[in-house]
Amino acid sequence: MIITGSFNGINYMKKILNYINGEYCEPISGAWIDNFDPSKGEVYSKIADSNAEDIEKAYQAAKAAFPSWSNTTIEKRSNILLKIASLIEENLDSLAYAESLDNGKPLSLAKAVDIPRASSNFRFFGHAITQFASEAHESVGLNTMNFTLRQPIGVVGCISPWNLPLYLFTWKIAPALAAGNTLVAKPSEVTPMTAYLLGDLCTKAGLPKGVLNIVQGTGPSAGQALVAHPNIKAISFTGGTKTGEHISRTAAPMFKKLSLELGGKNPNLIFADCNYDLMLEVTLKSSFANQGQICLCGSRIFVEKSLYSTFKNDFVKKVRTLKVGNPFDKDTNIGALVSKPHLEKVKSYIELAKEEGGKILCGGNLVTVEGSENGYYLEPTIIEVFDNQCRVNQEEIFGPVVTIMPFETEEEALQMANNVKYGLSATLWTSNIDRTMRVSKQLEVGIVWVNTWLNRDLRTPFGGVKNSGIGREGGFEALKFFTETKNVCIKYE
Ligand code: NAD
């Protein structure tokens, strides 16, 4: 089925076009890629298969728009961002619908999290830029005054993944625009729809032509051309670690500024002194929200031995109550995985777990949903593992699959948590403040949540260590990334 109608005033064209210089346009090559509805496993629209020529066209538009946008007053830039935020809010229902259709996530989740957060991203950076200040250093006794300028970089590139499509796309675009840059941005080819719809909202909000250019297409073609473009001097990328490595290789010889938000294999450390009921409820979310396709999901659950069997029984019972179903059904907890290749990858890890001696405590099977028989559905799966070094505990699966394993001491828990190549986030469950401090300091990650999960204040730094990336986004960190720092030193008599 190709959707050509409209929902709440927004048209779902059968073609997902590029948005360049304030206009929707077809790819120069005339090539298109199939876009799937994961809940049904059917093609429902076509995406522009853009290449280096489209990136160049977008770059030229962004370059032409830069002098004016970078000199636009902070107040005006801020107002436009706030207007985009409001338009996203006004179109919450249609955008949430589009997100679920494109990604397979429950509509309830898109409505409660993805789209409100996309709006918050614009609202937050619309306000943050009005408070962004720089430093001055007076060299007392030397008649010298230094001040620091934080100037927009120029044309910057943003590349985002499919798991939280509009949420993560706007997480990059909003600070880049707020700081006075013009952009060439590429959403994931797996979930292009809401980025496509955003173009129209930006036009309505009065964003000048060429300031934001959205180029659709694949990583190896459009994405690679964006990263390889010699005049796009900064790239903010969120996606897989392997892709991040490739991007670093391409960008390094040109000395581009890079922010890389990559994969994770996040540990949950559950101590027996935790608030048990709260922990159980939140662990269900941190394991399976968005079908487990959040880089911050806690996919390795380590439980103190004295609590282990109680937790194991209760957790399995709870997970069995989760309903896998069509994303548009009200009582669905777990929707479809994003694509067939991804479903196959996740399923292959469940098979691998069995080969590695893991025990499937619940789930593990594909699900056939009535009326959506070809959709990409998988049961939420808990695997008991006996060795932290097994591949299912070391490699990112990025689906509704978690492992559980007991530990005896705080040292052992920490050692297992850190013994992995990733270092994005960790969740710690304990009521002991001394332990909270000790463990938080020693965890090799960029974000630690204690007795909570995915609790986000947009002012805080966000990012990972080790193979989970370099750089921090969020708050002023993002505005710093999207500006070039210059010191001006003035000697006076
Ligand atoms: P991916 O790396 O396959 O793709 C991400 C984006 O990069 C897409 O837009 C893709 O088209 C583009 N891309 C692919 N190859 C490229 C290339 N050679 N040059 C330029 N661009 C290229 O990742 P994905 O499968 O879309 O997303 C899942 C991954 O993202 C997981 O590993 C997940 O952990 C990670 N992720 C990380 C964070 C974070 O904040 N750290 C957040 C969300 C997702």
C-alpha cells in the first residue's frame, strides 16, 4: 500500500523528497528506495536515493544562507526555534502517527516521548541560545584583556539513526541552528518520514531558505558524501560504532570537528538494598522500551546474589505480561522491530545465546500478529548467561533482548560492568549513598542513572566513553560543539 492521503492536515506523499533551499525536491538522479511499514512488512512509500550531487546542491544552499543566518539576532533565531517547537506540538498526533508507521514503535510511545521530545529540543535550544555566554580573562597588571568568541562554524552536517527518528534528528539540528550555523542534515533511510515532514514546519515557522537542508538517502551514498564534503567542517553523528569508525576515518584527514554518539551495551547493577518494586517497574522499561532499540537500554542486568532468584522469577512474570502487537493498538507494549534485516540480526543473537550456553528464560520467538502477519515482531526475551565474556554480553544486540547474571560483591559487579568495549550509560539500583558514590565514580560510562532510568534534563552533558563515542552533546556542550572558539587578546596602554 502506498499512502497518498493525509492525516490531521499533513500529507503522506508516496514520495519522501529532499528539502533543499526551503523547497521539496526530487533527487537529481531520479532514483528511489523502498520505505517499509514494519508493522506490516510492506512498502508504503519511496525515499529519495540522494547522492553527492544532492549533497552539493544542499551545501550550496546552506553556504548561501550562512552570512545572513549567522548574523541574525539571537532573539530572532530563538523565536523561530520556539515557533518550530510549537508547530511540532500542534501536529503531535500526525507526527506521532507518522513515526509509528515508519518505525514500528507503539503509537502511545511516539505520542508520549518521541514527538514531545522533538518539540522540547527546539524549545530548549531556542531558550539556551539566549543564555549562552563566553568568558573574558583580564591579565591583571599586564594591561591585557582577553575575551573568547564562540562563532558559528559555517555549514555543518548532522546524521541521525532510526531508533528515535525525529527525537534524535532534532537533538542535533536545534543546537546547530541556534548557534547560527546552516545545515545539511541526513536522517536514517530506514525512518525518513518525520524528518521529511519537519521541512514543511520549518518553512511555516519562517526559517529562511537554505538554513536547514534535509537530504534523504542511504549511508554509503548521501551520508558518505556529506562526511566527505571538504567544506562541511563539523559532523554530528549518532549511530552504530562501526559507522562511527568509518566516519572518523573519512573526516580525520580533513580535520573536521566530530561528535560521535555511538552504540552501547549498558549494565544495570541491582543491589539487594534497592527499592525493589520501583526497580522492577523501571527495569521493565529500561529493558524493553521501544522494543529495546534505545542506545541507553540496560541490556546486561547484573543482580546481587541474595536477590537473584526473587528477581529472576518476578522479572520473567512481568515480562510475560507485555503485549506484543500492532503499534496502533492501544494495549500494545511492544511494537514491531524496525526492519527485516534488523529482526533477523536480533533473532540470530538469540540463537547464538543458546549455542553459547545461555538459558532462554522467556521469549525468544517471532510473533505473528493477526492482520499484520508479515510484520517484524519478536517476543521480549530474557537470557540467563553464565559468563560476561560471551558474545551476547559483549556485542550490541539493540532489540528486545536482555541478559541476567548474578554477582557476589560490589567489586565483581563493577568489574563485569566495565569489562566491555562500550561505555555509554549505566543504571545503579541501591539505597546506599556510599555505594552510589563509589560505584558511580568507577563506572566507565558517560551517564550514570541511580534509582532511575532515562531521566533527562536537557542541560546535562550527554555522550559516551570507549567505543560509545567521543564528545558530549546536550545543553551548552552542544552549543560549544557547534561553535568555533576564538580568543581575542587586546593590549592597552
Ligand atoms: P547506522 O550507523 O547504521 O546509521 C546511522 C546513520 O548513519 C544513518 O543515517 C545512516 O544512513 C548513516 N550512515 C551509514 N553509513 C554511513 C557512512 N558511511 N557515512 C555517513 N553516514 C552513514 O546506525 P542505525 O542502525 O541507524 O542506529 C542504531 C545504532 O545507533 C545503534 O548502534 C545505537 O546504539 C546507536 N545509537 C546511539 C545513540 C547515542 O546517543 N549514543 C543514540 C541512538 C542510537
